[in-house]
Amino acid sequence: MPDLTLICQNCTNEFVFSAGEQAFYAGKGLETPKYCPICRAIKAQERKIPAKPIKPIENKEITQIAN
């Protein structure tokens, strides 16, 4: 298998999907990646540490900040 140049669906950058990676993915029954290694790492990190919800600011707090 030759190396493939793919385009990330998230950042639209090109990345190389090497023959070794293709064999690994095929051996595990995985599909061709849709995201570059950087975007995959970011998504994995977000799954480990989800973003904390932001507490909404009440009108009282806005008035105090403005004064």
C-alpha cells in the first residue's frame, strides 16, 4: 500500500496516512481517519477533560460590575 495524503475534516490541513498506519487500521477493522493527528489528539484530550460549564451571570452581578 502506498502512503495516502488525506485532508482533515476539522482543520482542512493535509496529513499523510502511511502504509504502516493503513495496515494497522485494517488489522483492527478501523476506518480511514477523518482527522489529522493533531485534531485527533485534541479530541482525545477533550474527552478526558470535558469543558466545565460556565455559570451564567445574573443581572445583579452585571449591574455591580458596571458601577
